[in-house]
Amino acid sequence: MSGARPQDLVEQALSIATVPCVLWVTEHAEANLRWANNALITNGEMRSRRLTVTAIAEVASGTAAGTVIQEIAGPEDVSAVVAAAEHLAREARPAEDASPMVENYAHHDAWAEPPETTSIDVLAEVAKGLGVAFDGAHAARQLLFGFAERTVATT
């Protein structure tokens, strides 16, 4: 995943769109531990980014929309998602419930804030506790299997 901020990807998509669009980026971060047979078998961190674009096009008998949702790595992937959504909108049937886009209004959002994240560190106490649990399970002739995760998504 590139170091581009989600806000920059949204602005990029809006700048290349040829029809009105509603779009957002969801940043996903996950940390996890897996254990089996009284042993920690894997742990890791994952990151992903998803761009959602809904393009709105005027067609012969009304207004139509097309939505594309795609995992992206960075700015190089944005134009293809916008183009695909615009193509779907231009080819779609008019929406029976179409209404005008909402005009800009005063708001106090957190647009400039970075996305929330997580790391394997949040599971450190779980990992420590597993060592004790594995010893106890081994002494009791039991097997422990499991999975712990923390997932954070910022849209």
C-alpha cells in the first residue's frame, strides 16, 4: 500500500471524475494471533485500502448510478475505479428514486485526521497469558486452539 493519505485519494478521484460522484476510502488494519496444540503458530499485521465510487450520470430518460468497490494499493489504481463506476452509470437504467446531490454545508468533520491503526502490540497481554495457559493445559493433558484479533476500519 502506498503512503498516500486516504483524503488525497478521494481528492484525486474527484479531480478526474467526469460526472458527479460520491466516493470514500476505507482503511483497514488488523493484528492477530493464532494458536494450536498449545503453541502460538502465527501472528501478524495486515493493512488494506478499499475505494468505493458511485458515479451519477444523466442518461436518456433520467439519472442513473453505477458503483464500484475495489481494493487499491495507491494513486495508480484510482482512475480505473472511477472510470469503471462512470461506465456503469452511463450504461445503467435510470433510477426511480434519483434525487439531487446534497449541497455543501457547514460541518465539523475530521477530514484532515489520519486513519486509525492497530499493531500486534495490542495483543501483547494475550500472548503473555497464552504462555501460562499452554503450561496449564499441557499439565492437564488438554490442547488449546484459538484465534485473537483486533480490527480497525476508518472510512
